[in-house]
Amino acid sequence: MSFAAETKEMTDEEAAKLICEYKDTGSVELRNRIVMHYSYIARMIAQNMNSTFSKYATVDEMINQGIIGLIECIDRFDPEKGVKFSTYAYTRVWGSIIDYVRKQDWLPRQIRKNSIEINRAEEKLSKKLKREPTREEMAKELKISVKEYDRYLFESSNESLISFENLLEIPVQINSLMSYDDTYDPESQVGQKELYKVIGDAIDSLNEQERTVLSLYYYEGLTMREIGEIMGVREQRIGQVNKKLLSKLKERLSEYMKG
């Protein structure tokens, strides 16, 4: 069965009733009807992501992964919480596709290995020292020079770019969904407002230096070298700050994205 084609033969109100019925019966036939109705979510997200991730996955691959995420949403969705299913499903289907893209081997193996070792060393030292370790302490733990540590950190900082660059696009994409679905009512804006607040709180948790890098790199489009010149530090140091801020944001947002 292909889910690439858009299917909207019933209203969202009718689909909501089917979801409740599915929760009671567990009927695979009902679940498939629900999936077909909401398959436009997976299709739209995949098409929006295509310009960014076409090197790592085809649109059809992303749609198929989105459908898998959609099925999981149906099984986990709680109608009694008062959130519209399309709102609930959108961020989680988006997250499912992002996870799929991230699993593609788009980073050199050695960079990925270095990134894992850095994360393990940082976690170990943070627990031991009861604070964030310095560059010198990290380099010593990894048995490399500070210069090598800076280089490893700069290279591995790109590993997290996918999740945050697309995180910035979520509010815009949710607005697209609202325009796309003319049955979207004011009550369903609860999910959108919640998402804006979660993102805002996560950014507020960053220190001044991290917020500066966030603004200049992701919003102003400056390179890390240019940011380093502005801030009077080496490009590798900006890579370090970037990795740290992404790690903080990921930690703050992970619970929300898991649902």
C-alpha cells in the first residue's frame, strides 16, 4: 500500500471518533483508515524537508518513515487530554523522520567515534567534578592535546545541526499545517503555543555567549570563522560553544519531543 497519495475522505471530527473506537477495539482496519486520513502530515513534512535532506533520504523514504511514526502516534495518543490529534502527530512524525535521517551514515565514522568519546568523557568528568569540565580537563581525560580536542569538538559539533536547524522551522511548519487543514480550530493552537514556550524556555536556559553564537550562526547565517573574529576567539572555540548549546537544548527539549 502506498501512502504517498493524499487521502482526506472524512473530516477530522469523524477521524477523532475512529481513533476513540480504535482505542476500544484495537482494529487494524480502523487504524489503517486513520493512517490514510492523516497521511498528508507525513507527506507534507517530507516535502518540506526534502530540500535540506535530499542527500540522505528520498521523499518516499521520509514519507514511509513518517507513516511509521504516525502509526506510533495513533497507538500512544490519549484523546482525553483534549489536544487535537493533528497537533499531537505533527511534531512526533517530524521527530520520527529526523531520527531516521540522523541514522543515515552522513558523518565520517571517525568523527562520529570522536563525538561519542567526547560525550562519554564529558559525562564522566561532570559527575566527578560536579561542574562542567574545562577544555584542559577534557583533553587530559581523552589523552589528547587541547588543540586536538578543539578540532574534534569542532568537527563533531556538526552532528547535532540537523535537529536544531529543523527545530527552528517547526513553528513555521505548524503554521503551514494550520493553513493546509481548513478544519483546524482555535483549540488546536494549544499545541503550537506549548511548542513555542518549550523552545523559548530552552533558549533562555543558555548563557550569554551561547545565545550570541545561536543568534549569529543560526539566525544571521554567519560562519563559525566569522563569529570567532567578532567574539575574538578561534573558530574551534565557536565549535565548542555550538556543541555545548546544542547539547543543552537537546536535553531541555527531549522530554517534550518524547511526548
